Amino acid sequence: MLDILTQPFFQRALLAGLAIASVAGPVGCFIVWRRMAYFGETLAHSGLFGVGLGLLLGFSLTLGAVATAVAVALLLMLMKSQRILATDTLLGILSHSSLALGIVTVGLVTGSAGDHMDLLFGDILTVNWKDVSVVWAGGAAVLLILGFLWRDLIAISVHEELAQAEGISVKRVELGFVLLIALMTAISMKIVGLLLITALLVIPAAAARRLTNSPEAMALAAAAIACVVVVMGLMLSAFANAITGPAIVLAAGLLFVLTLLRPQAS
């Protein structure tokens, strides 16, 4: 069984998973701070419709997922600013509608939505070297943008009105962060799937929050925890024949429960 650890497919999966984890941790911290978990889930669900459009029109599935996630985010921000409905109601409508529309679209194109279940739950063990390169390049881009927006994001997370009074363009920063989540969703499709990416973003960050007492420390701890859960999930998949995407999320949940046993950092 140990031979599997030396197999090229397992090594590719490990490299791709660590790339996603290193980015998901810091991005997830802001999702936790700004209470945007449901927002991230909505963008992830909308990505499936983008995949369906990509299959239908014959262009990149990643591009389709990014485009639809950004479109849904912009629509949500527009509807939110006009106070049409409460934010959680809007998120519920857009999340489930886009997921259903995506499943129907994929099913119409392929004859069966089950043909692309890997998009929902991930299939990290099938990544090739091109996928690994795309994930690392996309992850590096996300981290660069996050670093550029870091101080402004912290400012609006602490006190949005005060940040605006200090000259920070809240809408510009929020839009930039939305684009980060959309990009994260797209590059994570094959790793943990569109239904589970929000868990990888939120759970390690929530665990790190209990262990640290500064934004920077929390971001680093969240990235480290995410990397650990990716390794644990891959091991569980390799030795227990578990589905890898859910196994990674299960490992994240287990580590979070363990952090509950430790006193929260002050």
C-alpha cells in the first residue's frame, strides 16, 4: 500500500492540493471575518452553470466557472445595494437556482449530470501536470492580489464605515475580494469540487481563529491547517478507498473538532 505514495498521480494530487490549501487558508480568513460563508457557497454553486455553458459552447470550463461566478457576484451586489430583499434571502435564491440551472445544463449537454459528478465533489487523483501548473499559477495570482488588498480588507472587516471615512473604496475592495473567491472556486473545481470548496475555505480558517490572536497569524495557521487536511484526506483516500474531496473536508472537520478541545486564544 505504501507504493501508492510514490506514484506520479499521487504526487501530482499532493502538489495540487497543497497549492489550493495554501491559498484557501488566507482567503478563508476574510470569509470568516466578514461572515461570507454563504456568499462563497453561492459563487461556488454558480460555477457549475459556467461549466455547463463551457460544455455547451465549447470553451474553457475554468473560464466559464469564473465568468458565471463573477456575474452572480455582481448581480448580488447590485440587488443588495438596491435593498430588493434581505441578503440571506438573495443568497438562498441565487445559490440554489444557479446550482439547479448548472445541473440541468450539464445534463442537457452530456445526457447525464452524473457524467460530471467530479465537478461537484472533486477528483484530485486525476489531475495532470498541466492542472498542477494552472493551480499553482492561479494560486500565486490569488495570493498576490490578496497581499495587495490585505490592509484594506482588514480595515473594512474591522469597521466598514470607518474605513470608508479614511478614504478606502469599500466597493472596489469588495469587488476585488469577490473576484478572488471566483478565481478560487474555478481553480479548486477538480480538487474538492464545487460543492465542497466553501468547506475548505471556511473550516481551516475557523479552526485557526481559535488558535491565534492576530490576522497575520490566523492566515498562516489557516494555510497550515488546510495543508494538513489535504494530506490527511489524500491518505484516507489512498488507504481507505474514500472519495478524496469529501475525505479532505472530513479531515478538516475533524481538526476543527480537535481545536474545540483547546482554549481559544485571547
